[in-house]
Amino acid sequence: MRYFTPGPVHHGLGLVCLGVGLQHGSLPTVGPRTLDHHVAVVISAGHGWFRGAEGRVQPVRAPALLWLTPGVPHHYAPDPDEGWDESFVDFTGTAVAAYTELGCVEPERPVVPLTDTGPARTAIGRIARAARHGNPLLEVESAAAVHELLVALRRARADTTSDGAPVLQALARDAFLPLSVAEHAARHGMTPAALRTAVRRGAGCSPKDYLLGIRLGRAKELLATTDLAVSAVARRVGYDDPAYFSRLFTRRVGTPPVRFRERQGRTVHGGWSHRVPDPDHPPTIVAGHHDDGTRRPS
């Protein structure tokens, strides 16, 4: 169990780690108490109970996550006979608000069932290793791992999958069709309200923003790697009106499509591939070619 005191410059990272711990067995009861920062408590084995501000006792059974929220009283303990395995991270920062809006932190749901604690424990392990005495990068490494932890916990929620909810997959598949949100909802047998609820739950944003992110990402790829006219790019990503597309692109990206293309200045020899490389087995370059068969840029 280690605790840290990051300096003002580290708080500029958006998230800072205030402490980390790994413990198991018949642990003592925690609380009742109230903290001034967030804590993610990952329960990987065993069971126990949790009592929040409303006073109701909830059972906790691994794999599970406890969210401890600033200013909210909490009280919890493992089973006195069996105990449990827990790892925890104390954190704070301005980025917590954005992670909460995106559904990665859930103050309203202090007990969250998980499908797997492995990735979360890996992130917590990075913090524990960074906490070695004399590490000059402690605050930076631990802050980066807190970002990783919040994403891992979001992916491990028992009410979703690592690939996202089915409705998100369907929206991504149809993202480039020139359809309104209401038309997307009807296409998938949902009301617009039900679609908004499902997307907000799964992606932490509205259907419009979810679709827009996919469309603009593809538009950037086409602008950076092809010679297609802006009007053609607009049509390929679902906009029949090139002027509207250009205004939208400029407002969200911060630069017009033509200027974005000029700044990229990239030519992809041999074409563009949508295959995402395996990070554990990245492509290698052999005799002027990548091992995935594409030409090596000169």
C-alpha cells in the first residue's frame, strides 16, 4: 500500500494517482467514511457487502468493482471468514468529469459487476511497479496507468462486451449511410429515445456524436491518403451536401478539409489498408515491402 502527493504540474495531466494497494484475506471493515477523491476498488476473488449513502446494503461478489466517490459516505467489508482479494487506486483530476460523462466512472452505481479483472489488475500492477522508491517518473507513469485503468474497467463491465453493445456495432456498420438518427433507430427496430439510451449507455455520448466521430475519422483517412475531391469524400462518409460537410468538418476538426489534407502531406504507396496491425506482432519491413504485402513508403 503506497500513497503519493503529486505536485501542481502533475495535476495538469488531467488525472493523478494518489495511492495504490493490493491486499487479500480477511480484511477489516472500511468506514463508515467520506473521502475527498475517487477510489476504484477491484474485487477479483471472494465476496462481501457494501453500504452507500442511501443506507442500503448491497452484496458484492467477485469479479466486481466498487466506486468510492468524493463527498459520498460509504461502508464495506469482505466476508469475515472467506475474505476477498482487492486492489485499489486512489485518483483525482480535472479529467474525471469527462470520464464520468463518457460512462467510464459511474458515481450513481457504486457496485458494478465485471466480466474480468485481469486488464484492470494489469494497470494497477503498473502503478505498483512505478511506486518503487526513487522512481523519478512515478507521477507520470502512475497517471498514465490511471487512464488505462478507467478504460479497462469500462470494457470489463458485465453489461457490455469488449467490442461494444450490439447497437453500437450496427450503427458503426451503417455509419456512412445518409440517414438521420430517427432513421437509424427505425432501421434497428428502436425508437429514437431507446437508441439514445442505448448509445449513451454503451459509448457515453449521443448517437449523433457517435456517428459523427466515425464519419470524421473516415473522412480524415480519405483526405490524407487519396486524391478524392472534398465533395467525393463527403458523399463517401454520408453527406450529400459538400458545403455542409466542409462547415461541419471545420467546426469539429478546427481546420477546413482542404487545409487538413495539405497539412498531412502523405502519400501511401501501394494503396491504403484497413487492416489494423497486431500490436504483439507488428509488420516488419523486408526488401522494400512490409510483411503484410504493402509497399514500403519511400
